[in-house]
Amino acid sequence: MSTTLFDKVWDSHVVNKISNGPDVLFIDRHLIHEVTSPVAFIGLKNRGIKVMYPEKTFATADHNTPTINQHLPVLDALSANQLKVLEHNSNEHGILYWGLGHKKNGIVHVVGPEYGITQPGATIVCGDSHTSTHGAFGAIAFGIGTSEVEMVLSTQCIMQPKPKKMRITINGNLSKGVTPKDVALYIISKLSTAGATGYFVEYSGEVFTKMSMEGRMTVCNLSIEMGARGGMIAPDNKTFEYIKDREFTPKAEKWEKAMAYWKTLKTDDSAIFDKEISFEGGVITPMITYGTNPGMGMGISNEIPKVKDQNSASASYFKSLSYMNYNEGESMLGKKIDFVFLGSCTNGRIEDFRDFAKIIKGRKKADNVTAWLVPGSHLVEKAIKDEGILKILNESGFELREPGCSACLAMNDDKIPRGKYAVSTSNRNFEGRQGQGSRTILASPLVAAAAAVTGIITDPRTLF
Amino acid sequence: MAYDKFTILTSTCVPLPIENVDTDQIIPARFLKAIERKGFGDNLFRDWKFNSDNTPKKDFVLNNPTYKGKILVGGKNFGSGSSREHAAWSIYDYGFRCVISSFFADIFSANCLNIGVLPVRVSEEFLNVIFESIYNNPTVELFVDLPNQVVRIPELNLSESFNINDYKKNNMLNGYDDIDYLINMKKSITDFANTTPL
Ligand code: SF4
């Protein structure tokens, strides 16, 4: 029978099927961080059990860590305590822990692939919805709640009804200035934030085949913002090249054996999806969001849709625009901004910093802009220095911070003040996401860079 | 047993007819620093409930004593966004046992089921009928019958059935959780683990 990539990976991990209920799915890799794991460990304690396979769980501290002075004690007492608890739990259960200050520390979805924890054909979960990032390697990866974190710690399995399958195909070529982030924001603007709810998405077509691994991670990362359980891309030579020789990938004969299996991981020609959607790559332009959910996005030179031309109820639509203090029918170009955030598991990788540097090189940071540039990990930070990007940033008046989630969810001190506008390369523009009363405009690193040097929303294509 | 059993719930409702209510509104990230599951109810919809100076926002429904009850009725695509179970905890801790909407985000509804809050998905039309009847009469009671998978507005003699898979239904009815089930099948899990390459 013809099957999809998703079926192949899912079916090979089903321990048991419950009739008219979920599947019991075996989990190969479990990533944990300080925020969504403490209550799960309390659950284990209450049941009097230990972690079943500690070698399959990996811990990193990222969500509430400071991004300056990481060598000093964490000042916020609650954050410090959460970090301490993660360290304690990891030690007690024999889980590998890359805490603050560790050279392998970074955002969970950035370090997973960097050290080869992420592999094709694996099932990967984490108590963070952007776990979908790891799907870029042909893994089934998705976010889970704390009860499920406890499930995986205690039994290495979770109970999941098998999602439906959707394929999103984009052929053609992307125009200059159009990045993977724009591709994802474009899809979400077409599908809405609920358009893929209940589905697991496979991305296929020339646009994704030509895309770098970093780009594929950005796209898969944002799958959750269209409501999907996750997104994945079939592994190819680019994937194998990327993971080869990383710390946790198989070596020697084991590598050969793994490769033989990984090469089978693709959707058969006649396999059937529950839903197929396709777009043309050439029509996508640099994107920007104007509202308070990632589905409220448009081409940067378009006008904010009139209420009659969009799909949400008018009260919800106007609530959103009034939060942003924007009007229907307006253009976004030229609007003043206050902050720029380059970072997060969506766009905190080396390629994103290269893009940012391309635009700001030879220009100066605008005076009205505060810029927070936060690498996704210490490895990214090192590459920024090694490639000479740090020098370019500094010459243009930018500074680099230390790795972490930072202003993506503003749990640490990196909070956008009330009423201020931030052009952010992260993934959510919800009300208050980046700080109480903050206003977020989601965009690519190129658009963020253009805003950073002009102080207003600017089409990056005018700066090439 | 992990949480209270859920069978039949009769209660007045709190209406929140806003679409795409996301998890950052349900519980803002700055309240996720706890290491225990305690006190999340107080911060439910914190930034919709309070001004920046901590004075209550009068027009927000949770500050309006007219509306109370164990059922929260929300607009389409309720619970989108993050996987934080804290969102479901805050709803439970506030005192809700059931959320009704015409559409739920996946992870949010799974989280609710895991902690004993019943997500009930109804049609867009029926959701509007529910909103209308609450606004007409805030003391109107809804009858959520899990064994028969029906939600009814007795006053109007209207009802609609809802879906839930048998396994989850059984868990809710008995207050079981998945971990109890999985621990009982540990042997098959170990056998399975021995055959996996990773
Ligand atoms: S960067 Fe943002 S989305 Fe990514 S793991 Fe951190 S908090 Fe989650």
C-alpha cells in the first residue's frame, strides 16, 4: 500500500492501538526545559516512580534565562528557582542537562538539531508548541502539555489520536528578498490560524527542496501557527549532510544502517492525503503582520484588509486592529517602530544573522530603535563571531546578546514596553506576548533589518 | 485517580464571544514561573481582567457578577497558541469544568481532557444560540451530559450532541488518566523499546 512519510514514521512507533481511542506512541527523543517540566516531576514523585529511559530525555534552560550577564546569578528569584529545580530534577533522574552558562546551552529547538539529537524518522516531543521545528529533518515532532511530559518521563509513550494528513506543495522560485519566514507567513495568511487544525502537514515542492536546513526549520517551526499538530519535510542529501558527524548522530556502520532506513523516508507517489493545498512560489513577497495573530499577515506593500474582505467576525477584527492602533485600508510602509527583535527558535539561527547583516552593513541603526539581537544558541553565537558578522553589527551600532528565548515570550527581562511597536522575527504577535501592552509585527530577518536601520517599516528590497 | 469525575454538569455560564482566544491571554507568560500547580486561577485572563495599575477592567466579563458558573463559552478557535498546560490549569483552578466553543486548538483541548476540563465542540449556529440565551437571561442553565454526549438548553428545549472518543470519555467519567493506563502496559513498552533503533 502507498503511504505517506508521516504514516511511515507514525506507524513504526505505535506500541498499541486503542479502539475508538488514541494510539500509544513510542517517543524516541524528549526535550525538556524549565517552564513546563517541574509539575511533571512532582507527578512522578507522587506516583513514586523514576524516569523510565533517562537517556532519551535532554534538558536545556532557555525560556526565562537572562540574555545579558549570564555569568552572574539570575536576579529574578522565581526564574532562578525554576532553573534550580530543572537542574535538580535532571541530576536526580540522570538526565543530560545543558544549563545556563553551559557551552551547549541554547533554545531547545535550536540545540536539538545542532547536536544531532534531532534525526530523521524519529518521534520527538517537548513541552513547547514549536517542537514542530524538528520536522524539518523528517521527524514527527510536536508540542505537548505538562501531563504528557509526565507521561513520557514515566513511560516513554504518549497517547495520541493519529492526526489527519495535509500536503502543502509550493513549486517555482522565490523572488529576491523572500525568505522561508515569508513563505510560512504567506501560508498562514491563506489558511488562517485554524486552517490546519487536526492535521499533520508535509511540505513538498521545489521551494522546500531548494531551501536550506535552517529555512526548513523556520517553516516547520511555524506549522503550529496554522493550527497544525506539526509539519515535516522528507529528508534528503541536505538533511544527511547537516546531521553527519554531530555529537548524537550514529557513527560508522551505525550511520550506514541508519542511512539505509532514512532514504526510505518519503511519501510514495500514489499516497493519499486528507487534504492537498498548493501555492505558487513566485507570487510570494516579503510578508508582515498587522494584527494580533499570525494569520493576520500580508505582503509588505499591501494595505491592511478592510473588515469586509477578511474572515473573522468584525468585533474580533476591530479589537485586534485597535490593539495595534492601526486602521483597515492603511499601508504599513513608513509606520514608525520602536524595537527590533532578531532571535527565537523561528529565526535565531546563523542564516538569519547573515540575512540581517546583509541589509545593515554600511548603514547605521536608527536612533529611535532599540534592537535586541539574540542568537539561538552558543554555537550560533560562535558562528556570528567567526564569520565576522559581529563586527558588521557593531560597526552599525548593534550589540549581540547571549542565547535564549528572550523577547519571544518575554518571561525574562526582555520585555517590550506598553504601547511600543516591535518588528520581531519570532512566531507570535498575540496581545501582550512580548510584554504587557506590547505590539508585535512579525516579519523576516530582512524586514527586521530594514526597520532597524530606517526606524520605520521598510521594504527590504529597496535596500539591496 | 487523577482528577474529579465528570458525568453531568448543570450550570450557568460565562460568555466570552471573542474568536481566537489564545493561551497568552488565558494565562500570560509572566505567570509561568511557578514550580507547582498552584494559584493559576487568580491569573486567568489577567490582562483582560485588570488594567496596568491593577484596577479591574469593569467591562470584562469575569468582573461582571451577573455572569458566573462552571461553564465558559468561548468564540471560535479557542485556546490557540502555546502548549502550556497552565492555560487549562488556570481555567480549572478558576472553577470552570467545561469549555464550550465551535472550534478548539488541538493541544489545548488535549490538555483540558488530561486534567478534567471537558471541551465541548458545538456548531457555529448552536454556539450563537447559547450566547443569545445567556445574554437574554444570565441565569439560564446549560446541561452538559457526558454519558449521552449531549449539551442542552432546557429553558429553550434545544440540544445538540457532541463528539468525544470512547477512551477519553471513559477517562473523564471515571477520573482516570493516561499514565495509569500506560503504567499498566509497561511490559509491551519495554519490549517495543528493545526493537527501536534510536
Ligand atoms: S523561542 Fe519562543 S517559541 Fe521558541 S522555544 Fe523559546 S519561547 Fe518557545
